[in-house]
Amino acid sequence: MLRGDVVLSRSSSGVRTHSLSILPMVQELLAEAGVALADCDAIAYGSGPGSFTGVRTACGIAQGLAFGARLPVVPVVTLDAMALACQQAHGAQQVLAVLDARMGEVYWAQYDVTDGVKIVLPPALSAPAGVAPQGEVMACGNGFAAYAEALAGLPCAAGADAAIMPHAEHIARLARVAFAAGHFVSAAEAQPLYLRNKIAYTSAERLVMQQEKAAAGAAP
């Protein structure tokens, strides 16, 4: 929860427990802030990309809260939040955010964060070999841990901060800017951002993907 410049937050580890823990944590935050849900301006959520279950859970809970309290919803791209976190942690001006997408692929995007968070290269899904930033960038995201060898050829890889991940604080701060600019939707209009249309593969398809991943890692 963001009130002025004060962030109130709770965290929970393990995607499987999120659907059970989020609503109690919301109640705790509201009680700590001394406000009712209907007193809030909007509900923000990380719209993706990310794990199918996590993104779907975030969107569904945001919709449920917004419907009940008759509030607008502000979707925030997870890679945008990572770019803001990288700027705040390292003072970066150009950021490459790379998130592990599993299945031998990554979600990635490039941003100019000198004045706000502006997209240079939009969110994309590709093999690690397809990550192609423009110019000098500060890199972040767990993609650099998951595919360290495949991404090692990027000039930014050596200084990448693989610990930076999407966080509610940065989603809230970006949502405040978006809300003030009128960039929000109704609960019914809120949608996840998946990027990947297919989340299940046959054994043969997985074998081909593993071979392609191995070939990418072995490439000079």
C-alpha cells in the first residue's frame, strides 16, 4: 500500500500459497493504515509477464478486490517495475530487465529511466540468445542467474544484478504515476500479460527446446 511516499507491505514466499495469503495480508495492511478498501484510489497489480499461475492469481485477486470496492484497476508490467528497482538501486539510466520464463526462454525489455520509466524495446519472449539491447545498459533480473552462460556474451552481463525482481513497492509507485495520468481500467477490463501463448509442451517439443538451449549455451 502506498500512502504519499510511505510504503506499507507484506511478503510471502511460494507461489502455491499466494492465493491463500494475499487476502489476509491485504486486511493486515488496511488495518495498519487505518483505512477501508473503498477509501483507496485504485488497485494495482503486476500484470506480467511472469509465471502463468502468479500472473493469473495477481489479476484475479485485483479484479475481485476492485469489483467489491468499486475501484479502478492499474495494470503494471513486471519488467517496468524491475527497471524502476534497478534505477533506484544503482542509479542506472538505461536498463535491461531479463526475467526467467522457464522452458529455455526469457522475458526481457529495455528502458530509459532518466525521467520516469520509458520503453526503449518492448517486452518480448525469446531464447537467451535473442536478447539484444541497444547501447550501454545496466542489466537486472533472474534471467542472468538462470541463463548465465547463454547471456555471458552480452557486455552488460558481468555487472548484472540478478537479485532484482518485481516487487509490490515499485509496482505501487509506477501505478500512482499511471493513475494520475488516467491510465487505468475497470475490474472487468483487467487482463494478464502472458506473452507466451503455449504453456504446455509434448515430450518431443521439450527435447527440441533442450537441444536448442544446449546449442545456444555452447555457441561462441
